[in-house]
Amino acid sequence: MAFSIRLNPQEEKLARGYANLNGISLGEAFKRALFEKIEDEYDIRMAEEAYKEFLKDPVTYSHEEAWAEIFKD
């Protein structure tokens, strides 16, 4: 799938500079940025859901306690 993006001259200069700095095409730079944004938003939502679950039962364990539980018996 192909698409186009309108950028003003300053935006284009910044985007091309970023792509050149990283040795990638402008298209690859935008693709990476898009998927990183998607991943970041997904991670935030998962963290928010985990925090809501934690608030329902706010019990925590130390590393030692967690490992002891994992490797008991």
C-alpha cells in the first residue's frame, strides 16, 4: 500500500535529516515511527489495565518471595 503525506519545508527537512542520520529511507522512517507509536500506546494500555487489576488486590512480593514461590518443591 502506498500513501502520501504533506509536510511543510521544516517538517520535511527534519524528517529527511532523521532518515539520513539513521541510514534509512524516508518511507522506512515513517513506517518505523508509526509502528513504534502503536507499540507505545499498546504498552500504555496494558500497563493501565495491569494497574487496575493491582488496585483490586494490592499485594506485592519481593524478588526473593517470588522466586521462592516459583521454585518451591
